Amino acid sequence: MWRFLICVLALAPIVGQAQSTKSDIRGFVYDGDNGDRSVAAVITAVMDKSDGTIVRSILSDNDGYYALTGLIPGDYWVRVSHAGFDTLYQKVKVSMGLNTKKDFYLQHIATMEAVEISVKGKARDAQVGVTNIEARAIYKMPAVGAEPDILQYLQILPGVVFSGDQGGQLYIRGGSPIMNKVMMDGLTIYNPFHSIGLFSVFETDMIQTADVYSAGFGAEYGGRVSAVVDIKTRDGNRKRMAGKVGLTTFTSKLLLESPLRKYQQGKNNSSIAVSYKNSFLRESSRLLYNYANPDKLPYNFGDLFVKMSFNSANGGYTKLYGFRFSDNVAFPGSTRYGWTSTGLGGKFLVVPEQAKTRVDGFFLWSQYSIEQKEQDAKPRNSSIGGFNMGMNFSYNFKRDDFKWGIELNGFQTNFQLYNSNDRKINQMESTTEINTFGNYRVVRKKLICNIGLRNQYYASLGNGSLEPRFQLRYMPLKSIGIKFAVGMYSQNLMSAMSDRDVVNLFYGFLSGPDNLPDSFNGKPVTTRLQKARHAVAGFDYRIDKKQTINIESFVKIFDQITNINRDKLFSDDEFNLDKPQRLRQDFIVENGNAYGGDISYKYSDKHWYLWAVYSLTYVNRFDGINHYQPNFDRRHNANILLNYEFDKKHPSEVSLRWNFGSGFPFTQTQGYYEKYNFQQGIGTDYTAANGQLGIIYAQINRGRLPYYHRLDFSMKRKWVFREGSEFNLLFSVTNVYNRSNIFYYDRIKGKRVDQLPILPALGCNYSF
């Protein structure tokens, strides 16, 4: 199987050269009004406009690019269709052996109605374990805190589990947060979510699309063993200066965008966009939410994002980014916590005039650091900094396409923490990764599949991983799609978190440690990499134009996982060589699996939007001694989202979201004792010294917290003054019926701490 994949990927460009005598029509599809690139437009070539017999048909990609390849010389009518736009016909002359460059500019339909366009009889993509999110869908969610955010939408996706309102993280189909790769325009974002658990670092108004690969993702993505969240941002306004100002009881925001060189069809253009949002909940909670105990809401954050876009007349572009995200928490008399993330980077696309290969790439420098201080005088801190860059090459065949690329990552991690036995664990590592991939996409009338291979080489570790990937989608009928995917995955990064805690604010990083055990479960440990295998299968059924149902099952086998050694008692030095290795080393090796399935239903028409999903997931781990369920093993999880949009005469909408989930596992407390640290060694006088309160734990995660459920509500009213200018008033209520959902149990005080109570919020924004 591996030899076959290697041969296919190696010979693909050679096969393509054999078609060089054929002719192509290539170019980009744009929104004629503002120059935005049109994704998934249908481009069809016919010889005779009246006859309509299709010679070739294709969809534009995420850059609006299309290629009608393998055409014989002659005159063609090219038809371009896209939902919400008038269908465009243009005559194009094709010459022997030359690429014909032709861009298309679509015009909006005067009266917007629901328009459904598809490539008749063809599967669009081999989408298995993937949810595609359009920016407008985010606004259908109840705006928690009166501010829509992509984090709130991610929580309702199949297989996604959210750990809580405070310090919350996303767990996707049995993988921990460190196993998820979150990207923005190809750039890795190390901590995408704020500690309050309601907001992400991303500016909602700048998001164009978001793709969530929950399992079985393709060869283009690597370095993680569970899931990928790929977010793409839009360009700033190319026609005029525009912006948005917003204020809520939780946050404030400012977005400004302007052309640097105004958009004109067929000419170069450029733009800039600057966004900033911040939270002042620490201050507003004392005025507005005093009943909720303001000491539980000590959250402040600030997110700055700048993007400059330069678009050339031939379709290429250069995009430059800069960001600074920060988060601060201060629980009185308890915990102080904060992190900052800064970065500079860019993305580019090159489209040679007559070459058949497109080139795109990205580059980024970033630095992320986090620190948590508690009253125990044992600070936790972690940092990761470095660069990642890559280049991709895309080649279109007659029906198929081939994409290959190379990626170089270099970063340094540094962390320090104390385990549950008060033993200090620290590490500093420098890591370099050199990764290559190739993916051949086969497109037929009713079938589409991706045959991929990725090679992850971790130079600093001296370990490599050859990872075949395969996705398939078959459509026996126009309304039914059958899908399947398998793949192998690896990663170097691990999390500097203690999995004893039900709630974790501290979210640090470290690279593959060098002092792993020599063996695990009777077998030698030969690599420092974490590894996993995925398999996903399912089908989707389009009931009619308004209704779709999707069913998927999955299994993830985690062959090797690295974790903090919760049982460490002794320093790993020459004085303790007689002690068991399990009690000396900083890290342990584990394995496990995750399996389950989910079913989702979507209904959408002119006024109503309904999204319902139920997920059943089992997650297991084995640390060499104990079999246990990690603290994010939520077996049952259900979400219902309902949105009603009034007609244009009354531009208002109402949204409801209800979430239900079974309880998380946790480690029970069996008792307490007086604990001595013996800081003076064997000479410590324990009869006179004052010890600390020690906890006797039960077996790990044998208990279950109560069930969780919560209802959120929001209502929005819009006033339109003139084209491009509007005012929105938003009202939201989080936890409408004031459900007491447990947050965690304070073992020392013997007190239950709940998540957020009912929180109404009011907000407004003005766009110009």
C-alpha cells in the first residue's frame, strides 16, 4: 500500500507533462462589486451555448481559482454560476498548447432568494469528518455576552465537547486540546481561546470561513493526532473606508478597514484592516452582576489583529499579518493567571502566466508565554516561541489534481510546574521539524477520493513518521453521499497540564521529552513521538433543498501518548537510582482509544434555521498500571440551535441554544493527612515542624460529576440607514433558567463551585 502511494505521488507531475499539448482555460472568479474571491462557484465549458452539452465542469477553490484543463482548441462558451449571483456566460477562444487566462466578475442578483447550484451528478469534495462553517452561520448562534464568537459555534459541532464557562477548552472526538491544531490563514495559533470560555482570540467580523476536521484529515495537515481547525480571514474593504464600533456589558470592539489602492476590475488593489476587542468583565461584573459574586468573574483580555492585503491583476496576492492576544485572571486571595501571544507573518500566492503549477506559501514568527501563581508558592510557567513556514504547489489535470508541499517548523519550549506530589518538573527543549506531503485527488462523476502521504521528520528528536492518508466519498444518488477515511498521525508537542484537575486554567506546551521510560506494557519505547490512527465512516442524506441529515462513526487509536508523571516522588538523580523508575521520571507513556458516533440534522429556509446534533463518545486511557477515562470523557452530548429571522420589513432575529451533556469523570477524595516536604532532608524535625494539608486520592477518575445542561437566548434588532451603514441592538441571556452546573469541587474547603449563573447582557454596534 505504501509503495503504491509513493509511486502515485511521485509520478503525478510526470503524467501531467504528457498533457502539455492540450489547452486550458484558467483564472479566478470574483465578486464584481468588491473584488472578493468567489469560493465554490461552478464553472462549466460548453461548445454550443444553445445545446448546453458540458465539455468540462469544475468548482473554484478557496482562492477563487479554477482550471478547465485538457480542452481541444476552439471556441467555448463558459458558464459561471454561484448562489446569490446572476449566471454569467462568456465566449472564450482556446489556442493549441497555451493557457488561456480568463477571470470572471459576478454580479449580485437584484432580489436575493434562496438559490441552489450544484455540479450535476458530481461529488464536490471528499469531506469526511469535516464541518464547513460560513461566517454568516456564526451570527445565528445566541450571542453570549451580546457578542457573537466562533468559539460559541464550535461548541455545537458533532463530536466537540466543551469543558466549561471558565478555563474552558475544546475536546474533539476523544482528543485533548494539545492534540488539536488551530490555524489562521495557515498560521498556527497556540492558544486560541480565552480563559472565560466564552470568547476566542479571532475577530468574528474578519472571519471568512472555518473548516473543522474532527477525524481522518488529509495529508495537507500534520503535527497533531486528533483534529484541525482551519480559519481563514477576509481582506479589508477595497472600495471605501469602513468600520464597526461595538459595546456590550462584557466587551468592547473596534474594526477599521480601508483600501490602500482602490479596487477596479482587472487592476492591482490593496487594503488594510485593524481590529481590537477587549473585555472589562472584571470591572462591569461588580456593577451589573454583583449577585453572581464578582470574585468569580475576574477576567480581562485584549486582542489586536492587523492585516494588509495586496492583490495583483493576475490573481496572485501577498497578505501580511500581525497580532497580539492577551488574557488576565485574578481570583482574590487565590490564583493569578495570564498569557500573551504575539506574532508576525504572511501568506502569498503566485500564478505564473503559462505554467500549469500554482505556488502558495506562508511564514510566521510567534511567541506565547503563560504563568499561573497560587498561594502555594509553586508557580507554573510555560512558553513556546519560534517560526513556521511552508510552500505548496498545485497542479490540475483533466479531471484530477495534485498538490504537494514542504513545511519547516522551529520552536523552543520552556516550562516549570509541580505535580500532585509537589515534585518540581521542568524542561527546556529546542525542536526542528521538516515535513513534506503529497495528495492526489481523483474526481469522477459519482466519486471523489484523496490519496495522500505525509512525511513528518522531527530533526531534533531524530525520529520520523511516514503517514499515509485516504479519504473517499461516493454518491450513488444525487441526494446520498457515502464517505470513508483512514490515516496515520503523529505529533511532538505535549501539554504541561495536570490531568488530575477537573478544571485547568494553565495551558502550557513542551516538546517531546528525552527521559521517557525504556519500556511500556512489556514493550520497548523506541520513539518519543505521540502517534495515532484514525478511521471514519458515514453517510449524508439530503432530504430536500431545506433539510440535510448526516451520520458518522469514528475510532481513534492512540498508540503512544506522553503525559506528566502524576506519581513522581523522587528527583531523577544519582542519589535515587535505587528507586523505581516510575517514581523518578518526569513523564510517562500511555495509550488509549476513542470511539463513537454522531448524528446531525439541519433545516434552513428563508426564516428558520435549525441545527440539532447528538454525539456518543467513549474515551479510554492506560498508563501502564491503571485503565481510566480522562476528565473530558463526556459520553452523551446534545445541542439544539434554533434561529428565526423576521422579514426585511422587520429586520430582527431570535436565537435559542440548548446544550445537554453527561457528567465528566473526576478523581474522588478519600481522606486527608499532614504532609511534610522534608526540605531540610533527613534532619527535618517532623515533630516540631508544621505540615501542609495532604490529600489521599481514590483511583483516578472513578467518579462522575452531575449532568450538565444550559439554555442560552439572544435577540437582535437591526436598523439600516443607508447602504453599508446599520445599527444593531442585541440582548442575550446566558443560562436562562439559572441551572446550577458544577464547575469543580474545592477539595481543601469541601465546597462545590458552580459555573456561571444566569447572566443577561446588552450590546450594540454600529457599522459604517
